[in-house]
Amino acid sequence: MRAVLQRVSKASVTVDSELISSIGKGLLVLLGIEDADGQEDVEWLTNKIVNLRIFNDENDVMNRSVLDVHGQIIVVSQFTLHAQTKKGNRPSYIKAAKPDIAVPMYERFVSVLEQKLGKKVGTGIFGADMKVELLNDGPVTIVIDTKNKE
């Protein structure tokens, strides 16, 4: 699993001019799923997301988690995070999981994240042409890959 976390003041997802999800202060998570991903990836990544200390404390130091600040989260599926660009100029998405694997894994990820966050997590619509708006706070953008735990 590969995730791009963006600390936001607000974010929203729109499909066909209809607002699907919106949040205030919190995290926008773009999530890419590959065939090799499993439950251990879901557990590790959801723990990392809710506990990552990337929100400012009273001294303006990034020392608080989304849990600490009672923030919100939107998770948007994004298979393009697994683009391979080594050969040529057209990205290959061969590592990205097909919908029969990715959809249940995405739904499980959101469910586990909701349990750990203690509140509803916003989503997009899997496979839809989504318009994602955000006001990146900082900016703070962090990339996490469960296959490369740095």
C-alpha cells in the first residue's frame, strides 16, 4: 500500500458536480493498493496515519497526531500511485490491484481507519472521475509505502 498524506485545513471530493465528502482540519489520504497488499498492510498503515505527529502543538512544533487534534480524514483511492515510469513516457500501472482485489481492501482500510479514529472517515467513489479539492496546511505532504517502511 502506498499513501500520500496531506495535512489540510479543508478538503472535499466531488463527482459529477455532487459533493461526496468534505472535511475541515485533518488529513487527505490518497491510497494506492497493489495485489500483494494484505491485512498486515492495512493495520500498519492505519496505525501510522492516526498516530503520525504532523500537527502543530502550542509551541508551533509538529508534535500532535490527527487523533490529538480531533481531526477528520478523507481517503481517496488512487491507483496511479503505483505508476511505473522507468520505460518510455506512458506510465504502467501493472502493480496496481484490479478492482476485485482493490475495492474490498479499500473498504476494509476505511473501516479499520474509522475504528482507530473513532469517527466516520470521508471517501470518494472508487473508480469514479473525482474532483479533489484541498487547502494544504503547511504545506505538509508525506508519502508512506508499507513495502518500504522508512
